Amino acid sequence: MAFAVTDATFDPRTILESYILLRDIQKVSFASVFIDIENVVDMFSKRTPVLICENNQILATGNSLLEAFDHLEVCEATAHSIIAAKDIGEMAHISDEEIQEINKAFELA
């Protein structure tokens, strides 16, 4: 929820598991979840399994309830890690070159 109630960007390129499972998390406006449901649903994909709804909630999807829960759980753990890391130093994000290697190794492209 910290990322839903602030302008902070949630970047899952912090932990390998986070990037592989979450890849591209986007933020949607509070109103869009209620007014523009079809466009919000269209935002979900294998590349975007989680959306952050401003001032409201996290929306997670998957091929099963367990997979959706995995996405939510990894999102929560990653958020805790990002917030905790701010107290001890600068974030060390996975580099663009490493992302390319990960995408190739795990066939994510």
C-alpha cells in the first residue's frame, strides 16, 4: 500500500524472483478501476500480472488462484525490501544488460 498512496515507483528489478514474476508493474488511477474496467483488465498480461491502484489496492492475476497469490506475495515481499533498503543505502537495480540475459535465460521476451 505504500506504493499505492505515494508517487513512488515500484521497480521489481531488485530481486531476480521479483523481476521474473512481476516484470512490469503499472499504476492505475483510483477511478479507472470502477469507471474504465475493460481498459484496466486489458492492461493485464504475462508481462504485467499486477497493477497498483492509486490510493486503493493491489490487483493481481494469474492462471490460477495460487499463481495470483504468488504474484501478490512476491509483490508484497519486494515492496518491503525496497522500503527497508532505503534505510541502509542506495538501491542496486538489476542492470539493463542483466535484464536481457535474464529474459533470454528464462525465455521471458
